[in-house]
Amino acid sequence: MSATNHYFDHNGTTPLDTRVLEAMLPFLSQQHGNATSRHAYGRAARHAIDQARAQVAQAAGAHPSQVIFTAGGTEANNLAITGISQAAGIGHIAISSIEHPCVTRPAEAMQARGWALSRVPVDADGNITAAAVQSVLNKESLLLSVMLANNETGVIQDIAAIAETARRHGVSVHTDAVQALGKIKVDFAALNVHAMTLSSHKINGPQGAGALIVDKRIDIQPVLLGGGQEKGLRSGTENLAAIVGFGAACELVSAELLQRTARLRQMREQLETGLASLGAQLFGASAERLPNTSFFAVPEIDGETLVMALDRKGFAVASGSACSSDSGEPSHVLLAMGVQPDLARGAVRVSLGVDNTTEHITAFLHTLQSEVNRLKRLTAIAV
Amino acid sequence: MSATNHYFDHNGTTPLDTRVLEAMLPFLSQQHGNATSRHAYGRAARHAIDQARAQVAQAAGAHPSQVIFTAGGTEANNLAITGISQAAGIGHIAISSIEHPCVTRPAEAMQARGWALSRVPVDADGNITAAAVQSVLNKESLLLSVMLANNETGVIQDIAAIAETARRHGVSVHTDAVQALGKIKVDFAALNVHAMTLSSHKINGPQGAGALIVDKRIDIQPVLLGGGQEKGLRSGTENLAAIVGFGAACELVSAELLQRTARLRQMREQLETGLASLGAQLFGASAERLPNTSFFAVPEIDGETLVMALDRKGFAVASGSACSSDSGEPSHVLLAMGVQPDLARGAVRVSLGVDNTTEHITAFLHTLQSEVNRLKRLTAIAV
């Protein structure tokens, strides 16, 4: 991309930190190896993966032995939902109504195979209360999955309280922490869940690596079968360079989280002050949210049209979650929050990253104002 | 690894070609992107993936629309076995008795869920005949999976003949071509199979990318569910840099296959002449084999011990397939060929790559001779 492009879609994917790339490069050249091999190359690969495992565990408040590497967040969420349900046998699964499709669809697949499935409702701000969780659990419940922070609104859930409620019912708890890691403190032990999903490419690490953090006291069956890597829970040759990069990105998160959060929060405040003066409506405004995410609509302006207009001006933002932006439907997250479909169709997501600056925000707000004015004139003419 | 180390384990994994790394680097820096995003970054990522899809198709004798990218060979084999079986409904699955665990174990998982499972026997040289395939198929058969070339022995199967037999029974055919690509010509159309597995890191491409080539006339259900990438058959953010690298590695295969094959064959002849003069027994000796693979045993010498001894001298070879070398059992491939367990425990695999030289082979044979002599003296003392 040219230097005039500004990237504001960090919940979609993030640029690779140059320090992470430095850490990966030896493993993309002379230090190749299959970590299952017993010779010197294999042992060096195993050693590098063990180091990355410790780095990931450190950033997530977990023990290295709890880290199961996968190819990404989608695979880890599939492993959690399918693997825990299959190991427990037929019963009841509960997920929140605002989960990512890589939680929702595996849960629906289990439903097609005989499991019961419920969705926990959210309130108008996108919050999931322990009472709402309580209302859907029953004696057959075996698994609850509620994301730590939502990819679209950035709303953060009180997972510790939710987990406490679920544990009282003897239910295993999974949380998708893909969007939370690197933006807020993520502590597996303090959240007191049984399984937690992480992804490398959302924290300035490489694509192709993720992890499921697993409390070893729960049973889980693998989804990908074969050579028995990752304690049998994830077969397939370990993606050595990507895992090393994921570890390096986690180490940077551990070292820099507070300063990153402060910078993101400051930029977001500047952004949201500007959005308010534009008449934009912010979703989840009163909820606790990730410091980098603003999901908003300008009344009477179509979100997709606005995203395309901003793209032509060099600003990359999203109209919904990237992973489902091929569908023309309004955001299922907003509909679950009770937002009217007409307003939901106006939704635009700005997700900031540490590579952004306040100058980027100023330029963005300027362009947004002129594009909104232009689109409003077009609408007025059309009417 | 130091310059004095010689890597002879290319069926385990291969070093990344520096030209492939060059192709990847832009996508590990400024050209980051989520291929599902609609903005300029996302469209650039999509374009790069489409180019890689064409490169992979070209190297494999397929059409770009038939290429489903996965995180690797294991995932592609799981997708083929589980996805085709599930789509067809309960019935009979046949696999050869020498498949990789990432075919065998998904097939066994389907068996646990109600499907019938048979194993096609191999002859003493590791060949699977069309008659042997015919003998296990029945009216309930829905899927046959036979690998194109074996990872341990390198024996190449006549997949076109096998597929013709299976098609006469209305059975879908899958072949695991992970070890064949880059070493012999691989032509999806000519093999006339319905699905074929490829892997990037076996052809001097990066780890973390693979593909299932799929004839669109067969039904297949996804294993990983979520955002619906890869036509719904493989959800999860595309690993952009790895896919670009896989494409670049395939383009090099298309351009250089003949010269690679000739070089590998010449080095292997030098190796096997030396092995014969050492009294080594070569497995699958009379079968058609990959030009880079020699699987042998020196009678009365334990394979694992010899591999460790060679490793200490700077030569990386395998005692079996890397993916299952944690188990102490003799190779299931050799046992299926009727090799006595005592001899099978002596098995050592040398798998050459384009980075090897005839000087490496000479040095290896010299060291092998002295280590064999030393181990024989130790054995004589122990007895």
C-alpha cells in the first residue's frame, strides 16, 4: 500500500511488527526443521516452539503446558466447541448471541449432530449478564462459550462473573479472547475459564498461528487427527516460524501493553469526539469497550457505501467483521443488541493499532466529514 | 545449524528456497491484509492469493477453481477423509495399509462414528495393485484413499489405474500427493482422482500452507467452520504470506522439475551404490520410487541408534516418518510389506533435496561405514 493509505482495520488483521519479523527470519532460512524429528534440526525447532509456548503463556496468564498451538483463532474455536462437546457426549451447549461465526457454526454443527443449543441474549449495549447466562443453563448443559471482547463493537464481557455462574452449574466455559489479547490484560487464571482462544495476527504477529489455552482437567477431543502433535490435540507439522513469531508478538504484548492501551485510548477519544460532532451514533457507547474499537453509524448513510468512499480516499475501515463482510446482511451483533436494521446497515468499524497516529485520526475525521456531506447531497438529489 | 551439518530429511521438511522467501517478504511487511476485507489492503491480499492459486493449480495439473487452501497436508487429508465421508453419509471407506496417520486416524474416527473401514494390502515391494483395491471395495464403498508416493519408502503407486477401478464401483478417490509434488510429475487431471492433497513445506515452500485439490462434482463438508473462506470449505483468515510462498514454490516446481528430478536421481544412485556395498537392505528396491528417497536397514544394527550416531556426526536422517517418530514401534509401512519386525527396527530413511550435493553423499557414506563398524564392534562386545 502507498504511504498515503491509512490502515484502520486492526480487528481484521494487523501489520507484522518488524521486531517479530526479525525473530522469525532465522526460522525462514537456515533454522528450518520439523519439530517432531529427533535430529539436531528437529530438536532446535522443538526448543524454539517451547520458548514460544512460554511467551504465549506469559502474555495470557497461563502455564506453558496449557498452550495448544493451532493454525489460528478459527481452528482454536472449532477445537474448543467441537472438542469439548464431543468429549462430553450429547448434551446442551450455550453460546452468546454475538459470537464470531467460528464459534457459532461449529456449535450449530453439533446441534445438527444431536446436541441442544441455546443463545445467551445481550442487552442494548452489548453486555452479557451473569443472569442472562443463568437463564439459559440447565441440567444438560456441558459447555458455555462467551467471547471476552466483541470483534465489531469491542464490548468487553465480565467473563470471570459469567464463568463463576457457569461453574456453579458444572458447565465448562470457553472464551474467545482473540480480540482482547494485546488490547486489554488477558489472564486465563483470573478469568477462571476452562479454555481460551488466542490469535497471532491480531497482535502484530504473523498469520497462521493461534492457540487454545486449555485447563488440563477438562476432556477435549482433537479435530485434526494425524501425527499426534500438541499432545495429540492438534496434528500437523508445527508452523515453526509462525509459532516463533506468535511468541515474539506475545512477549511484546507482555512488555508494552500498558503503553499501547494508553496510546490507543487517547487516539480513540480523539476519534469519538470527532464522530460525535458529526452526529454519528456509537454502538455499545456505555459499555466497557476495547481501547481501539469504535463501531458507529451516521444516520441515513449506508455503511457499505461509506466504507467504499473512504477506501477511495485511502482509509481502510470495515463495514462489519471482515470474516463475514461478503454477506450483505446487517451485523448480527447489532441486531442482537436490538439495533434497528436500517441503522445497523449504516455501521462502520474503525479499529486502531499502534501504527496509527493522531495525525491519521485528524485526516480521517476531515475526510469522513466531507464524504458524509457528499453522500448526503447525493441522497437529497435522489429523493 | 552449522555449515558442517548435512540435512538428509527432506521428506520431513525442506529448507525454504531463498527465492520463495523473497516472494513472501512484502506480505510480511507493508502488504499485510485480510483477504476477506473489501478495502484496498484486502483486495491486494485477495489478488495475491488468486495468483498463488493459479501457481499451485499449474504445478498440480488442476484448475485454479479446484484449489482449496488449508494450513497444511494434515488438514487437507482430514478435510478429504472426513468431509467426503460425512457428505456421502454412512457407508464404507477404504484406505491403503501404508497411509500417513493423518489419513488413517480420520478414517478410524469415521469408523468410530459408524462408517465401515477396510485397508487395502500392499505387496512385499510396497505396491498397491488395482486387484488389491478391487478386493476390498463393495456396494457400500464411498471413498478410497491411496497415497501417490509413500513418505517412508518413496514407493509410487499407479493411482490412475487404481482410480479407474474405484470409479467403476462409483467410489470417490482421494490421493495424498504430499511427498510426490516437486519430485515427480503430479497431474490431477491425468490421475483422474476426485481429491488430492498437497503441502508447501515439502517443496521448499513455507510451513503453514497446503491444499486440497477438489473435483467440484463431488460433495464435501468442511471440517473447520466459521467465516466461510475458500468457498465455505475452509474457514479462517487466509495465511497470506504462506500461501504466496506456496504459490512461488509451485512455480519453481513447474519450471525446474525435470532438472531437480535428474539431480536427485543421480545423487540417490551414488547413495544406493554405497549402501549396497555396505550390505544394507533397501526397502521397496524393485518398485518405482521417488528419486530422492532411500529407506534401508543394515542387518543387526538398530535404526534409532544409527540415526542418533549419525546425528552426532552432523548428518540429519530419519528412522521412520518424522510425524510418528515419537513412537518406538517399527514402521507400520514395513510391517504391511511383510518385513520382519527385527529388520524393520533397523530402518533408516535418507531423503535428499536440491540443496544436497554429491560431496554430501560421499561424506555421508564414509561416516555411515565407520559408524556401522563401530556399532558392530559394540554389539560383538555386548554379546
